[in-house]
Amino acid sequence: MNVVTPTHPREVVRLPVGPALTFAAFGAPVAWLLQLIVGYALSAHACYPLDVPLVAPVWPRLWWWLIGIDMSAVVIAGAALFTAWGCHVAWRGVEPRSPGELRNRFIAHWSVLTSALFSIAVVFTIVMLFIQPVCNY
């Protein structure tokens, strides 16, 4: 019986790991978390600086600051989703040769789900700026 061996070994393909995979997995959740923390802190201090709630915020352009924070979160979450999709496409169909590659492929696939869901959460958080007044008293 003849055994056929390939004359050329399999090509080594550069797959995304390290910072790209970390940003893909954690970029959108961190953007949403910072959007909530910074937005809440700014609006809480502007509407309730001492012991009396205010009808109008202390800073007249607070609404624009909150919109800027929200748009920054959208950009970061969108970039994380785009990076996650790129990692997912790069790892799709690759047969892992080690447990580390298996883990990285799982994280690449999982990061698409988390980035997509947290990107939706970022958008829903923005909707509250248009529904609820900044100082609701």
C-alpha cells in the first residue's frame, strides 16, 4: 500500500490573539459600564449637588456632555463588535492543534455574542436620555 505524504506542510496562519481578542471580548461591556457610571455620576451631581434636588442641572450643557459620552460608548462598542466579527471569521473553520488554540477559538466566537448584546445595551441606555428629562424633579 502506498502512503502519500504531503510535500508541503500546512501553512501557518496568523490568527488574532492577545489585544485584539481581549478588546473583542471586553470592549463593549467596558464601554457600557463606563457609559453608565460616568453618565450617572455626572447627572446625579448636576441635579442633586447638596441636599436639595434641582429642577435644572448645575451645568447648562450637561445634556450635550451625556450625549458625547453615549456616542463615545457607541463608537467603542461598535469597534469591539467589528473586531469580534473579524476574530470570529479568522478562527472559523480552523482546527485547533492545542488547548490554547481551542480556548482562543471559543473566545473569538463568544466575543461576537457579548459585543452584540452589550452594543444593544449601549443603544438602549441612550434612549433614556430622550425619554426622561435629565433632572426629573
